[in-house]
Amino acid sequence: MSRIVIASASEASRNQLARLLASSGYAVFRLCASEGELRRTLTECEDGIVLISGMQPDDLSTDFGNCFHFLLIGRPETLNACESQHIFKLAYPCSGSAVLGAVEMLSQLHSMRMPHRQGRERALVEDAKRLLMAQCQIDEPEAHRRMQQYAMRHGVKMTDYAQLLLQGGSNDG
């Protein structure tokens, strides 16, 4: 299941969306109150779905669109101000079933798009993270973030970078 992040400056909106998703069996990974908090969360996550209300996600979509699907919920003028064609939009006010339908669609799109590491590949990445954690005195999310950023910067798969780390290669992640 995709990680779901909810971002809104309004605590009431964040909580309402979280309750709606929880009532339908979706687990919310994190609630974010600001764009800065959302950026830190997306950097920490590997991939997922982001529901945004009351913020403009254009820059976020540019920076994180390769790993995340975005759903912007807002008034028509907010939706019209959003320039990215890669952001799904839902006009407010909207029904709970419309939000759930959009989340289900994004969840299916996300699962089709994202590679799923299994078996040996997953073990390789986990072993490399543990090595990086020990060498750099960092926690697991930071090790994952560093590996992910290195892989993206150098245009390699994360599993290939994990293999390089475990063979004693570059650890400038």
C-alpha cells in the first residue's frame, strides 16, 4: 500500500482528511502543516501519495513528481493557479467519496508505476542502509535518503548503488 501524506495549513482539514482515509482503511503516514515540513517528509519517504489542501504544490511536483502522486484539493481559483499538469485536482467543496475515489485511483496508478524490490534486491538495499548507518552514525530514514539522492544524482538504480556500497565503493551518499 502507498504511503499517504496529508499537507494543509489548516489543522481541521488535516484531521478531517486523516479521519476520512482511516475510516476507509487507508493508513496515513504523516500530517504536515507547512511546505517545509512536507518537503522534509517527502525527502524521508521513498514514494507515495500526497494530498494537499491550502498550499501550492507546483515546486513540490517538480522536485518529487518522479516518486509521488499529488492530489490538490481546493477552490477553483486555487486549482487554476496550479500550473503543473502532473497534479490531480479536486474542487472544494467535494464529497468524501470523491476524495476516496481520487485516492484509490492514485493508489492504483502509484502501484503500477513504482518498482517493487523483492527478495535479493530488498535485502541488498537493507544491508547497504545498515552499512551506511554504521559508517556515518545516522538513522535509517537518513541512510535511505542519502542512498536515494545519490542514485538520482548519478542516474543509477538504488540497488546498483547498494551493491557498490557493499563492495566497498563510493559512500559519498
